[in-house]
Amino acid sequence: MNVVALALATVVAAPPAGALQPPRTPRRPVTETHHAVEVVDPFRWLEDSQSPEVKSWTDAQGAAARAYLDGLPGAKEIGEQVKAIVLARSPFWFGMVERGGTFFAMKSDPARQQPVLVSMGSAGDPSRERILLDPSALDASGKTAIDWYVPSPDGKKIAISLSRGGTESGDVHVFEVASMKPLGESIRRVHGGTAGGSVAWNRDGSGFWYTRYPREGERPAADLPFFQQVWFHRLGKPEATDRKELGDELPRIAEVTLRAKRDGKWVLAEVKNGDGGEVELWLRPTGEGTWKRLSRFSDQAVEGEFGEGPDLFVISRKGAPRGQVLRVPLPPRGANPIGEAGVLVPQGSDAIEGVVAARDRLYVSEMAGGPSRLRMVSLTGKAMGDVPILPVSTVGQVVTLGKRGILFQNVSWVDPVAWYAFDPATGKVARTKLATASPVDLSGAEAVRGWATSKDGTRVPVDVIRMKGTKLDGDRPTILYGYGGYGYNQTPTFSPLRALWLLNGGVYATAILRGGGEFGDAWHVGGNLTRKQNVFDDFAAAAEWLVKDGYTRPQRLAVLGGSNGGLLVNALVTQRPEMVRAAASLVGISDMVRVEGTPNGAFNVTEFGSIQDPEQFRALLAYSPYHHVVDGTRYPAVLLTAGEGDPRVDSWHAKKMAARLQEATTSGLPVVLRISGWGHGIGSSRDETIAQQSDLWAFFFAELGVPFRPIPVAAPR
């Protein structure tokens, strides 16, 4: 062990149970000037994850965190209950696709480390289920995950992206479905982090289009995570003979999703300009022909869905921030197909999130401030009523069943997720066998909505889950969750792990913040770029409302968020440290000046802004949490997590934030840095998820002073 490593290890040797003794972090300030403003970074050296010194420091922080978390009151019992709940939950099916009369789906089974790919003979019936691919059979460590899969039009072949260790860097492999024998087709780096990846088969299943990143030597090393392209691969041919079809026309931070028409005649490319919500559409016939740009970013055509007939249905937000559906004939006509397309479904009071085309109607998913609505519209635009769904709930994936209607996922705050079948002939909905059952009893829980008022007067919804009869005595231990970014919606979800908190007297709240898309694009735009501070103001207002409305007080309030939500938590901690007793920032961003210099950070520029722009730089620096930690401040207890394999948020964000808070705080409360070898959370194994959740709940119980009482858990299913 070198001298530095020995010194760091010595700091955390044999800590008292429950105490946190992190290593001291030396300051090595780096000063940069942006637009005549000097910016000091005292812990820049922590960004070098390959440095032996940084590795030793990280190990010492990890040892300190482990000693603290393991020593918390009830930590062992909480961990045992988390494990029991996870292992007792019933399987969950998602990502369903029907091709050639076979239904394919991903299945999350608590008996396995990773979700598996399965096939079923009929919709909604797992009795004839067959496991096609179990990643654990390929990798007993549980670190290999299926990113996604795409069956050929006849359902006889299937392309599967596999990645390892939460890196989301996926290679595509092709299998014959009947035998699941590999066909010897493997293409590297089709899927990658934020930009994702996809495949679209041609009509006869003899080849497919795929997303591809530049190979070594094709571009400078710094550009290899960017410039996503579209190539075509013919089965049985070497990858070297594949042809590039799209790439030079696309932006550096392109994120491409490919989608083929069910009859195999057309393929669509949805191209995002980073993560800010800008999309352009490209289209080509699967036979002879080339790619044609169907829309530009300025057209605000954000999604396309092929119909059963010769139509493409496009969700447009141009002049309609809550969305409208256009009907584009195939092949497209005129020089400006989107501009000349007719409006089939005009903008309404709710935000249009998605559309699925059946033979005689469209199923339009809408967002009503968080909860969903699923309504039907004829192919001529006539309203046909709503599909009955659970009260105050979320509609997930919708799958057409031809004349037999649809299957759709539905979940609420208090009802576990299930697949339901809707029959348009009768107008009735039936719960299928693809339903989950909760291993804990939350029948006594209820969800209510309140409204906070933000700094600028904007009304902000706050959804509260509590046990019926909860006394509003101002002393309920309360967790407030938030996200507020990228136009992503915070919708009703069911989590059996929440029962640990609710059945021990806690309250769980979710703030519906600007930056999301719950009220349409205007709600998103109200919290992006130079308006990002609105999101933090909304979150603070939600916390104040929970106190004002009698739920809790600052000493009994915690905040929680992950990724962009981790940035949210970090901002609240630095802007309003007196407001909460504890904060958990999971894989969160902290340094808004440095973030865009990372591969993933560049994709965020269209959402957050760039330091290259003077106005955007000033906005970014004004809220950048790392730069607003103030010495001598009484900060709350903070749990920061990160993954060394994270392709979305570099682990140094949490490291630098932890170092700065640890040296600055005078509250005596812990600043805990939990680092894993995994990624952003996508692709984490079952056991890693159990470990992460155990630490999170132990932290909240301890810091909010809630004695843990075990709750009844059903036997594994």
C-alpha cells in the first residue's frame, strides 16, 4: 500500500458503530475564467477515477460509509425486510411485442438476478410461457443485462442487445427463436448510455437497420461516444460489408430510435437533438429507396406511429404545446409532408403522450397533470370515448390485438401494476393473468393531492401517499420525492418497499415540478435552460406546503431524487439547508460548470444549457450546487450515491460534492458517499438493488428518528 492509501485507510479504521469518519480531502484549487467570471474548483483532482490516489480516497470513503450505514439502528432488520419484500413480489412483464402470432416480453422475476426474455402463445396468458434468454445463463455474476430486443416481422428471428455491469454499452446478437441458437451475427456498440440504440428489421427478415457509433480510427477518440449513425446489416454477411445510410446529416448529440411498420414496408428514424426534447423524423421504404427527412427540429414533430393502413400518425407540438395528432399518408406527399398534414386529433385540455393505431381507431394516451387518461378516436377523428382505467393511475404500454382490442398496463399509487384487456365490442376491461400481487398489505393506504404555490405564483401539485386516518399533527416523518426535467412525467406508481415507511407511520410525497411534461410542453419549457431555477423553487414550495399543511416539520422531513432529481436534491440542500433534516441524492449531478465536458453531459446541453453561452453560463453557475456550498453552514444529513460504471452521470459529481459538504458543514450530521461498481441503476442486478434500497431506507429511518418495526410480508410466490 502506498503512503497516501495508508494514510487514508488509517482515518477510517475501526469507527464507532453508527458514526461517520470520512477521510479528509486535500484542496488543490483549479481556477478557470468563463465570460470574465473566475470559477474555483477545489477538488478537481477527484475527477480522475483512474488515479491511484483517487481510488484510495474512494475506498476510504466507501469504508466510512459502510461502517456508518451498517451501524445505523435497525439497519440489519431493514435489510432483511427489503430482501424479503423483493424476493416475495410476483413476476412483472414489460416491453411486450407481438410478431408472427407470438407474444414476446421481458419478465422481471425475483428468483433471478436480471429480467429474462420470454415468449407466450397467447396474449395475457403466461401458462405457455417459454424462457428464450436468461442473462444469468450467460453470466452467473448477474452483471449481464438485456437492454432491449426486436423480433423479425415473422417472429422467427430476434435481435437482442446485451450490456454488462450497468454500463448500458450494448452489443447486438441475433438468434433463431425456435431453438434460440445464435446465428453468428454480432455487432458492437449498437446501444450506448443516454443515446440508447435500436434495430429495425426489413420486410423479409433478411437484414436490419441499426444504430452505430463511430469505430476507432473513424473519428478522433473524443468523438467516439457521439455522432450516432444508422447502418444496414444483411444477415450472413460480414459487418465490414454493412452500409452507412444516415449519419453525416445528424447532429453530434443525435439519439436515434428506429421503428419498422408492422407490414415491413416502411422504417422510421426518430432523431433527438440531445435530451432537450427536440426531434426530427426520417423515413424510408424498406425496399428500394433512400432516407428522406420528414420533419425538422423546428417542426416540433416529436413522435411517429405507423397505422395498420398506409398512414403515419405524428404527435406534433407546433402551436399545440399539449400536443396534437397529424395524419401523414404513405408515401408522404408534397415538399413539406408535416406542414401539409391534416390534424386528426386537435390539442385538448390534457397533454398527448402517445398514440397506438389499431385497425379502426387510435388509442391516445394523455397526461392530466400526472395521472393518465386513455381515450379512443376513430380514423376520421371522431371521439369514441375513454377506455376504463384505475382511478388516479398510470397507463403504461398499450399493445394492439387486432379486432380483439388492446392489452394495456395500468398501475396506481395503491394498486400494483397489471396488464388489462380491453374489448371494444363490449367496452369492458378485464384484468389478465399478467398481473402482479403485492407481498405487503397496503389496502389501508390512500393518495391525495395538494397544491403548493411556487415563488413566482405557479401552482405545483403534490401527491401524498399516507395511511388512512393519518393525523396531520405536524410531526409525521415525511419523504418528498422530485425530478423535474427532460419533459419526463412523474406518474402514479406502486412500490411495495414504500410499505416499510407507510406502515411505520411515515408519509411519502411526490412533487409534480416544472421541467417535467405533466401539463404539456409549456410545463417542461418552464423549467429548462435558463429557467431551471423554477424547478428548485417548486420543490422548495412543495416542502413548505408539507409543513404548512400540517404533515411535518423540517426536523422530520427528508428529500429524495435520482439523476436529474439528484441535482434537484443537491440544489435544495445548498439553497435551503434549513428546510430538511435529511437528503438522498442518488447518482446526481452537482457541478454544472464541468458537466457538459463529459460524454453524457454533452447530450444534456439542449436541456440545461451550455457554459459557452454567456446567459446560460450565468444561469448554470447561479444554481450549480457544488459551487454554492458555504463553509460554516449547518447542512442536513446527506446520502450521495454514484456508480463507477455510470454512463449518464460521472461518479466524480458525488465525490466532489461529498468532499465539499464534508469540509463545510457544522451541523455534525453525516455526509455519506456510497460508491458502487455499477452504473446509473439501469441493468443493476437484483442483489445490488436490494443492497442499495436497504441502505437508503436505513438512512431515512435513522436520520428522521423513526424506530423500525418489521411489517408482515407474504411468502415468496
